[in-house]
Amino acid sequence: MRKQRTHIKHIYMIHVEDPGDYYLKPEGVLFVDNQGYHTLFSADSRFNFLRSTVQKFPFAELVNGVTFREHNVRLDDVTASFADRFDLLVDEMLEILRTIYDSNPRQHFYLEKFMQPDTTRNHFIP
């Protein structure tokens, strides 16, 4: 029997507004696959906060925006913008991250570590 390929169901940009700030800035990318598992990519310093936020609230609430630990957090579903360029397989996550990073490296600086093959933090490279 052939193993079924895992597909990406949703790609979310995670935007965070810090306390006392007035704009949401991108701080992470969240992939949700067809089996319900999610994979989060963010700066190391924000990973635990973003992971806790994603696990605490349902996705429907996160899309509308929530307040957690005095931060406003919102998920922006960007799946449709990648559906025409990719097959949305889990194996394509690195390519999708590369596309997001290349679109604005200054704004998506937190993805830079995943683009470097010589780093030990890049779990895509053996």
C-alpha cells in the first residue's frame, strides 16, 4: 500500500502588536496540514509565546484577532496566494518559506536562519 502524501491545508502569517504599539508586524509563519498538525517558524525569542498563543485559542478566534499576555495576535490566511505556485505538500515548506522571505527579507528577518544550510537550527537539512 502506498503512503499518502501530507498536504498543507493552511498557511498563516502571524502578526503581533506589542503593548503600547499601534501596528501589527509579522512575527511567524504557521503551517497546518491535512492531519491537523501545525508547524511554526519564528524567531527563537518569540517561539514559545507564539506557540502558546496558537495552542490556547481556536484558529477561528486567532483569525479574528485575540489579546494574549497584553499582545494583540492575529493570523492572516495566505494559503490562496501560494496555491497557484505550489502543490501545497509538506515537503514544500522550505520553498514556501523562501518565497515569503524573499518577498521582503527585512520584514521577515526571522526566517533567515531557515534559509542557511550550514546552521544547526535548520531542521530541513540533515
